[in-house]
Amino acid sequence: MKPRELTPESDAAKGYGLRLDLMARDGARRLAERATHALFPEPTSVTSDYWDYARFRFVQRIASSCISVFATQQMLTAIGLGASRSLPAAAAVNWVLKDGLGRLGKLSVAANFGRAFDSDVKRFRFTSSVIYDASSFVEIITPYFPKHFLPLATAANIGKSVGITTANVVRAPIQRTFILEENLAEVAAKTSAQQVVADNIGLALAVGAARSISKVASIRPEIRRALPLIAFGPLAILDLTCIWKELKAVQLRTINKERAEIIAEMFVKEREIPTRARVADAERLFIPARLDKSNLPLTVTSLGEVCPTPKSLVNALKGSRTARPYILAYEPGKSKTRVVLDNKARDAPKLPSSNTSEQRLKRKHRFPWQKKKTGLKGRALLALSETASSRDVLQAIIQVAHLRALPYRPDLTAEQAYVWALKESENLAKRDIDVFTKKLSNQGWHQGRVLLNSAERAPYSVDSVPALVEALEAAVKSSDGKRA
């Protein structure tokens, strides 16, 4: 019997083709599953914000890899343009700069910003990216200044070393926020795998672009030098935009000064604790918190700045047997006079009634931070005792939030209004602190410790408050007597 031939129209051929198609689909599915398993952690082991972070970080690494390729190409071009420098000597100089001066950059970062990294990981991460891109730009322009190769390469290598070191240091605190099953090592490993893939894609794209332009560059060599410079702008914008979005996607559970201020202000206005996503959206990544046009920015500083005179220190300590956990003062933007919170501050007295327009004008008081003007409007100054707990820090920040929200007091003079504002805000903060901390815990915030950097955590210590107050009062009286 003659065997049956397989024709495209036969049922056997159709069945065979269907099996091949199913096998191909099954193979593609298994390949996709393996790739997913190799590059990403288990979905149930990480928080929901991890996926936005990973997506934007992947694109950012591609752009950063392209920038690195173009920067290296330009550095090699600059070495070739230096007529007074041979290639081996230039390569040796570059090696010394990278491994020698670059290490000095790492040492500088570790020595000067150690504790600050934990208190402000997002801003340090974004700032490190700006520094890295700026250093890459310096490398890209080196062919246009071949005689200045040495100082340009030195500055670029130090800047890139600082940027890379900072990015590596703050990566662990960010990755820790994603884990749900104590799987930090897995998240770190998958992140490294994603970075390898993204870097190779960026390398391939940059090399492909350079090879594509080489044909034109053989006719006009200046085009080869101009390509990295032209491509840097869009790549740097893409790089920084993706970093901005990936950091905005990160919902940190820890509380630093800026996040505490954001939460406290929303709590004072709405009586509810905002979600971590809302706080992450409100955080600033480049401009330091409350340094542009904010109302009454808070500065955590030393006792000497909060109480610069013996009299102000007496007002702050009088009436208590032990040192207060914190001292709060207000410094107007123009007069530079401070009003210090006093334990014995009483409700300010009301002025006698009057119908004259001049006296009514004197009585009306608008707090400086409520004026409709641009620029800084004074600042709140906070000094913390060595015994101050995180609860005390949160209470002080709530007090400042209430201070910003206080209404006008047309019945008080400016001096009386300051005293009333500080006392009233303190009473409101004491009223709210228990509810505030409880709601923080319910929302998943780690309120057991408020992260402060070394400059903010400069605690004061007073052994014997009554004896110190007595000595200060004597010094004030003696000083007043000499003036008289």
C-alpha cells in the first residue's frame, strides 16, 4: 500500500503543525518563566511599590549605561588628541586618577555623611545621580579641551566615585522597605541581575549608535566627537527622570524630620495620618525640605543657637527641676529676635478695648509666616536634650505644625501673640501626641525612632537645672547693672 503523502491541506499536516506551534508556545512560556524567576523575586515576598521601582530603575540603568559608554569613548578620544602625551602615559595617569583620587572621594563621603545617609536616603540617592551625570558630562567634553585633560579627568573621576559610593550606600535601606519575608538577600540578588541585563542593553545600544555613525564620521571626524555630546542631553534627562520616579515609588516606613513634618501637617489639618504613598509623593528629592517658600521652616540645631543669651536660656529652663526634653524657639525673618517657650508662660493678657483706628491697627497682628511674601519667613529652632525620646521629637514637630496653623489674634500685640502662640501650640501638641503615635503605628509607620543626622542630633545636657538658672540669673543681673 502506497504511503499517504502529507500535504498542507491534509489533516495530518494540520495536526503536526499544531503540535509544533504548541511546543513553541510551551517553550516560550517556560523560557519566560525562567527569565522572570531569574530577574524578579516572588510577587508575594515584596511590597507593591517594588514593581514601579524596578521598572523605572531598569530603564534608568539602560540610559546610565549608554552615558558611560559615550563618556569612555570621549576620554579615549581626548587621550589621542593630546599631542604632548603618549598613549601609555595617559592611560597610566587615568588609572591613577580612577583608583587613587577616586578612593579619596569615597573616603570623603564615608567620613562626612555617615549617619546622614540613613536619615535621608532618597535625597542622597537622587543627588548622587546628579553628581554622576555631571561628572560624565565633564568626561564627554574632554576631547574639546585636550590640554586640560588632567584636571577634567581628575574632577570627573572624583565626582563619579562620590556618586557611585553614595548610590551603593543608600541601596540597602531602600531595598529593605520592599521585603515581606526577610528576603533582603533575594531582592538584592535580583536587583543585581536586572542591572546586568539593563547595562548590557545600554552597552549594545551605545555601541550600535557609535558604529552606525562611523560611516559618516569617516568623512567628517568631528561628527564622531559630537555624537556623545548630542546624545548626553536626552539620556541624562531620561536617567534623572527615571530615578525621580523610582524614588517617588518607594514608600519608606521610617520617619525622618521631613516625613515627620509632612505627616504632622496633614494630621493637624485632617486629623488623620496620611498613607505612605501620599507622604512619598510629598517628599522632596533635591531641594532641601522647607528651604524655598515654605512657612516657618523647622531647624533642629544646638542649644547655643536656640538660646543665644543667658536670659533666653533662663526663660527656657525656669520652673522645672530637670532639663526639658526639648526647647523650641522662633526666629523672625527680619528682626532676628527669638521667643523661647517658657514653662511658666501664661495666657497673654488682652488689651483694653478702644475704638480709635490707630489703636485697632496696633492691636491687629499677623504672624510673619502668614504674610503673603516670597522667601523665608523666619524659622522655628529646636534643641533636643540627651534624654529626648522619639516621642518628644514627634511632639515638638506637631507643635510646630500647630504653630503654623494658629489663627490671627487681633486683640494681642506682636510680643503677646508670640508668647501665646508658643504656649497654645505646646498645649495642642500635648493633647495630640498620644492619638498621633497610635495612628502612626496603625498605618504601619516605624515611629519608635525618628531618624536624625549628626548635625540635627546635637543634644544638650543639664545636670542641675535650679543651680544653673540661679547662676544665669545672677549673670543677667550683673550684666544689667554694668549697663546701667
